[in-house]
Amino acid sequence: MTTQAADMISILTHDHQEVAELFEQLEAARPDDGKTRRRLTDQVIIELVRHSVAEEMYLYPAARRHLPGGDKIADKELADHDKVERIMKDLEQTDAAGREFSDLLAGLMTEVRLHVHDEEENLFPQLARQCDHAELAELGEKIQKAKEKAPTRPHPSTPDSPTLLKILAPGAGLVDRARDHLSGRGK
């Protein structure tokens, strides 16, 4: 990614596109192919958790600071994240070749697609109008760094506080990445 394109909105939109591609692969997978569905779902979860943590640390605080009604917008987005995180936690504990998994996966895709649409059609354009490019670029750098250290597994009980996330996320991320390495998850 070039420096010009490395602003917060570009990075987050790119993340959305990557998850959409993984969803397409999941939709194309046979329902009884639990191994493929588990591998792809694990990858979706890794990407969504890293993305969500970065948004909670930087995007939503920016919305609170810069947008009229920013608190309400950020609170709605955080509520969306909570729903998605609970579904991801359930997916981790469900047989990938079963009907319950299919239902959970459909729910995840619906929730994420609605959330992405809302961000890309409403939140991102508002922030683009209210923030200068230098701030968006700085937030983009912070988001990239946050994603590198973020957890890779859902932790629904983690607080939504950006300050606490900045303290807790790197430790949880380290533990998650160690677990992923030992189990081969996400490869």
C-alpha cells in the first residue's frame, strides 16, 4: 500500500474487501466439508477480530471526537461488534460440518455485511469530510500497528474502552498468536 492510500478509511475498506472475499469462498464451500469451512472461518475470525480491535481503539474514538452525534454512532457500531463477537465465539465451539454451524455462519455474514455497509455508506464519508488527510493518515498508521498486535480470537468480555484495549489487546494478541502457532490455526 502506498503512503497516499494508507489512511484509516482506505485500510479499513481494504479489510472489508478481504473479509467479503473470504465470505464468498465460504459460500462456495460444501456444507459437509467441515475442514475447509473451519479453515476459512478461522481466517475470517482472525481478520474480523484484528479489524474490530483496531476500530474500537481508533475509529470510534475519532467518530466521537469529530462527528455530530458521534457518541451515538460509536455506541451503535460497538453494539454491532458485540453481536458479531458472540457469534464468532459460538462458531469456534461448533462442528463446522453441522447445521448449527451453517446457521451461525449465515448470521455472521448478515451482521458483518450490514455493519460494513453502514460504515462505508455513512461513517466513513462523514469522517472523510470532518478529518483532514494528515489525521486520517496518522490514524491509519496506528490502526496498522494495532492490527499487528491485536488478538486473533474473540474475547466477548473484553471492555470497549479504547484505553483499556490499548493495554489489554497486545497481551491477549500475544497469547492468541501463540495458541494459533501451536495449533496451526490461520495457516
